[in-house]
Amino acid sequence: MYATAFPTTMTCPDCEGKLSILRSCGRVRMGCGQCRRQFQIHEVADRLDEQAEEVLSRWNSIIYD
């Protein structure tokens, strides 16, 4: 379960639904509100927009799992 969700203007590579940044402790993922798929940040890193980069820059470390 993720404690905080930050909406973005990015779209899901699978269904074009809106992606949100999902954060719980140090774990951060991108999640689609439409198809419910989750992506690790490195999976969508080449698609990050300015808004998503600004939100991600708030944390000095991200745990990849």
C-alpha cells in the first residue's frame, strides 16, 4: 500500500491512462489509475516530464526493488 500519490501529466505506456507517482517510505513507483499497472521509475525514466522530475527531486534517495 502506498502512503502518498502525486498525480502527473504523464500517460501509461500500456493504456494511455494517467500516471501518478506512488510513494511509501523510500519506495517510489509510477502507477496507472486506469489499468492499475505499476512501473519502477527506471522503466519510465525516459518518459519523465518536468512535473514528474520536480516531484521526484524532493527525495534524496529512492529504493528500487
